[in-house]
Amino acid sequence: MDTPKFDTELRTEIAHAVAELNRLRGSGDEDGERSYESRLAYLKRIAESNGVDLSDLVDQRDGAAPQPDAAKPQDIQDWESEGGARSPIA
């Protein structure tokens, strides 16, 4: 199901999840972090199972505010390497 609207909506959700996860990490809210780590893993599984390529998304690590339609897979990979749950697909 690779449609432009679906891709855009999914990327928006990923961008929001990454932004919220980063905010929660800064606030020390460990329960919130775990919740958004799970959400991010879930969204990544949806993208992978629907053939949504996330490799072209803009890097948000330069200090710019996350754009609603952009999140970088590297953020997801960094999150996983820091102890986030890995997707069974990855």
C-alpha cells in the first residue's frame, strides 16, 4: 500500500514521535520515553511492512525543529542502539 497520502501521514507520525521522544528524554520522563520508543518501533514496522522507504527523509539532528513530514531513519537507528526495542522485521 504505497500511496503518497499514506506515506506522508506515516512520515508525519514518525516525525512527531521522534520529536516527542527527544523532548521526553530531555525532561527525564522515563515512562514517557518507553511509550514513545514503543510507538516509534510500531510506526517503523508499519513503514517496513508497507514498503515505505524512509531512507530519503531529512536529517533533523542539526538542531532544526522536526518538520511534520520529515524524520530521519538514523534517529530511529540511534534510538535502537541506545536500547530501544528492535523491530522483529529489522
